[in-house]
Amino acid sequence: MDPTIKDFEAAIAELEGIVKKLEEGDMPLEASLGLYERGVTLSRYCHGRLEAAERRIEVLNERGEAKPASPDLGLDRDDEA
């Protein structure tokens, strides 16, 4: 794990900033490559964290301790119209 990555939320925020900078396209090639490499590292970290969360959910479901949320979770009946 990269010690410079604080947590999932910080990684996502940094990744969004990198994407924005790269989309602007006004950086030298080497700087762009450096940002791209950092983005790949952040992306892999986030993907790993999401996979771990998914595995935890699957384990909970297998144990019968949790059930998937219903599709209308959080919707008030008045909001459906």
C-alpha cells in the first residue's frame, strides 16, 4: 500500500483533481506522465478498497446478517410521481 494515500475518500478526491488537470492539457509531457502514474496508483488503491468492501458485504449476506437494500430504499412514496 502506498503510504501517501490517506484513505479512500482522499484518494478519490486526488484522482478527480488529476483527471481535471490532465483534461486541461496544458502541462509538459513529463508532468502529465507523472500525474498519470499517480492516477493509476490511486485508481488501483480505490479499486482494491471497493473489492474488499464488496467481499465484506458478500460475507455478511452469506451469514444472513445483512440483506441487500431494496431498490426503492430512501424513496418516499410522494417522490415517485
